[in-house]
Amino acid sequence: MTKNKSKDLIFLDPTMRDGLTSVPNSVLKLQTLSLESKALFSIFLMLTWRSDKITESYLAEFTGSDRKKIRKCVIELQQHRLIREAEAI
């Protein structure tokens, strides 16, 4: 009797191989939050799992956006109490 070796299973869709980020529906439904800020929040969630240090400069570099636009979205996310600046250690 031969033992079957267990083989790894993979996604066929190449877009799923890099992972998945879940965004709370309550954030997506906020009509007072801009679409750009919702997108940045999604990126922020993705990066949070990979790094503990996320700065506006890093977000600008990662997204290919300018810091002014990132700053505007960060302020908006802070006003909606979705993110805050980390406290100094």
C-alpha cells in the first residue's frame, strides 16, 4: 500500500498569490470619507501586517503619490478616528 504524499495547493489567479486585505464595510460605507482616503486606509491595513513603522513618507513612496496628498488623507482618516500617530517611546 502506497502512501499518498500531500501536495501544496495554490491559487490559480496570480492576483491572489500576494495576499488579501480585508477592509471593514463600515469604513467603505462612510460617505464623509473620500475615496482616496478609503484606498489609503486599505493600503495602511495591508502594510500594518508587514511593518510596525508606517510613515507618511513611506506611504507616499509606496503608493507613488506626493506627500501633500498623503497628508490630506491621513488628516481625514484621523478626523474619522480610524488612525492616529504613534506615541513616542
